[in-house]
Amino acid sequence: MSFLHRHLYIIAYSGMFLLLMVGLFVHSGFTNVKTTFIYFYLPLVLLYVLLNRMHFHIPKHAFNIEPVIPYLAGYSVILTGIHFIVLQKIPLWDALLESQQTAVHATRLEIATQTPLLLTYLQNWNIRALVPFLLIFSYGNKLRKTFILLVAIGIVLSLAFMQKANVLWIFAPLLLYFMFSKKWVSLCVGSLGVLALLFVLVWSTNAALRGGTNDASAVEFDSNTSTNTLISQSLARRIFLVPGHMVGEWYRIIPSEKPFLYGRDFNLYCKLTGKSHEDYSKTLYPLIYPDYAARGLTGTVNAAHFMRSYANFGQLGLVIAAALLSILFLLLNALSLGKYKIIAWSLFTFPLLMLTSGSLMTLMISSGGWLILALVWLQVANKNLTT
């Protein structure tokens, strides 16, 4: 394999990391950028080079996953139907009926508060691991009916639950598969479809764009600017500036306003030690968005994965985050060999990029990272099918 293919994951991650640093620089200047480079990125690169000198091989198996694909697709459909029954509504439809931004925001929050914890986990694993895998598998194996069904369920899951991230979690791996497979027409058509879904979500979840009132913020939309321009600006800001802004805010608040946690954001540790649990992704929300908090709104402010380690142990936490990520890279590289390596590249690359706005633990547990690893292993490590 070429250098790019052998080191695809760290190269892709480094690209997003540089964009993150641009946003951080815009937010708070060079000081925090320097800290992040010295204590996180440089250790990451050094550890990656050292670990790649190891010869690590994944175990083979003889299980053929293809016969169970239709059952997995059926499970995804049934799970989504159960979710709507539990909510007793389609959230996006309710949001479209609202003319005030606070009401739209409340409708989105109700999805989390009204969904049982187990169903939340099952749906997250469905959206972020199972459906992306099934889309790629059914397309690659020419299972046309299954693929069409999964595209439909992917669109429903993308729109109904009012999360722009769902669009990317579901369809970005498929777009990467098109790119790695050099299926340029499919890539263009799929990219236009994803952009359309994102535009629909931004328009439908912003009351002011639909002629309503943005009562959640003092910032008003410029009536002389077209809706398409406003939506494009919103998406560009979310991708290029917001992740770096969040990192800057966590640096600003910790430890000057909030102390280092030293493990108090881990439930199990708190239960074993009797210490009080605190989740800074929720605690910092009113400090970062005081206007929203003053209106009684709540939410989360997730930052890049290394900021959770920083929130616990400061600069040492950045080094720990580098070590954990380098070990993950080692595992991903081991799973990205053989006949089906393009499947691994497609499914692993996007979740890695999402680490710029979420924690590694959340990726592996709540977002179904373990399930992605297991599904890819079942496909690429079959000793009867791979070469």
C-alpha cells in the first residue's frame, strides 16, 4: 500500500485537527494552540510512530455475515418504528408547526428526555454504526432492494430526529466508500443528497428562516440576505469555527472558573469513591451560552476528545488523550488490511473526524464505536473470504 493508505487515519485526523486549531486561534489566539500542539499532537505523532513498529495482528474467524444482513436491516426499521411509538410524534413535524425558536429547541430536547436510556443507546448504535455498515455492505454486494430500504430509513433517521450530525453519521461513510472506490457519479449524486438533507434540517430547525421569531438569541437574521446564503453560512461556521470555539471556551473556563475534575466525570469512579459526579458538557452550557440559559434553555457543549482529558488532569490529560488515540490508530490499521480494506477506511474515517467535537469514550460506547469495530472485523477478518 502507499504511504497515504498505510497512514490514512492519522493523516485524515491531522487535517481536521489543523482546522480545529484554526478555529481555536480565531477564538483565543496562539497560546492555547501552542499548548495543544506541545502536549497533545506532538506526543500523538511520536507514540504513533513507535506503536507502528509493533507487529499487531487481529484474529481470524469463519462467520459469514451476509445471510444475516436482511435481518439486521429489518431490525433497524423496527427499532425506528418503536422509537416513534414511544415519542408518540415525529419531532421534525412538531418543530415545523412552531414559530418561535425556543419552542423548536424544546421540541428537540424532548427527544432525549422522552426516550428511555436503553432505546437511546440502541438508536445511537443503529444510526452511527449499523445503518452506515449496512448501506456500504448492501451497495458493495449489489443488494439493491436492501440498499434502497436503508437509504429510505437513513433519510427518515436524518430528518425526523432533528440532528444534522445524523445526516453525516449515516451517509458520510457511504460517500467515503464511493470516493475510495472511485465511483465518481455516485459520489456526486450522494453528496448533493446529503447537502439537500442538511439544508432542509437547517431551514426547518431555525424558526426565523421560516418567517418565525428567533426568541432564543439577541442575534437577528439579516432580512436582506437570502435563505440559502444564511444556511450556507450556518453550516460553514458549524464545520470550521464552532469546534475550535468550543475548545477555546473550555480552556477559558477550566481551571480559572471551574476546577479540574480528577475523574469526577466518570460515573463508575464516583460510585466507587463516593465523590459527586459532574458532567462539564452540561455544567459549562450556561457559562458559554448565558443568553440561552437566561431563557431557561439547557443543553450540552461538547468539545474535542482531548478536552475531556484536559478537564480532568490538565496538560497531563492531553498526553493521556494522545496515548489513547495512538492505540486506537494501531487497532484501526490492523483492521484495514486485505481484500475489504476499503470498507474499513470508509467506516472508520468519519467517526475519527467527529472526535473534534466529542470524547473518545462517547465515540466507543454511546456512539457505537465498539459495534463498528465488530462489524468491520466480521467482514474483513473472515479467513474464508479474505486474501
